[in-house]
Amino acid sequence: MRVISSGNPNTCIKILDKPGDGGASHVYEVLSTTKLENDPAVLYCSIKFQKGPIREAGVNGCHQEDLLAIIIDRLRSFQEGPFPCRENAFALTKCEEAMHWLNHRTAERTKRGVEGITKA
């Protein structure tokens, strides 16, 4: 198990599995770093990513695009709320750009007939 930081001092991220064939891990937990004496850390969420290509392993987890869609929705909502800011606008643009490139990659793999299989 490894622990990584998002830069938020109130949470930590635990990586619960070893990287798979593609080089990435698949199971994460986000936990509170602030706890009372003798209380366990509070688990905020567990994330299980797709492990293996869909055509070979079936659908068995979420994708990074799913998490980006959530973040994009939240940032758009903040920008439409009472406290829009320049920093959120920049973050939103970069998340939308990341989504574009991930979707572009999928479209290119689909054109080549290699989407969903273990082939570059």
C-alpha cells in the first residue's frame, strides 16, 4: 500500500493495489487525516478503476473520464454560483482539456480497431 497526497492537509489517498499490466493502480481510498483520539480515520470514498481492457476483462470499474466529469460539473457549478473565481476557471479549462484528450485517444484507438484490447 502506498499513500499519496492531493495537497489537501485534511485528506490522504491510499493506493491499495499494485500497478497492473498497464502500469497504473486500480483501487484507491480517500481518508480523513483529522481524527479524534482512538478513532479510526474516516473513509470518504473508495474508487475502483477499470482493470484490463473492456473487451477482454468486461466492465469492472470506473474510468478517469468519470472522475473528470464529476470535477467538471462541480467546477462549472461553482463558477455559476455566488463565488466564481479565476483559479476555478483555469482549473475547469484544464479539466475540460484533459477530457478532450482522453476522448480523442479513445476515438483514435477505435479508428485503429484496438479500443478495448491489449494492443497499442
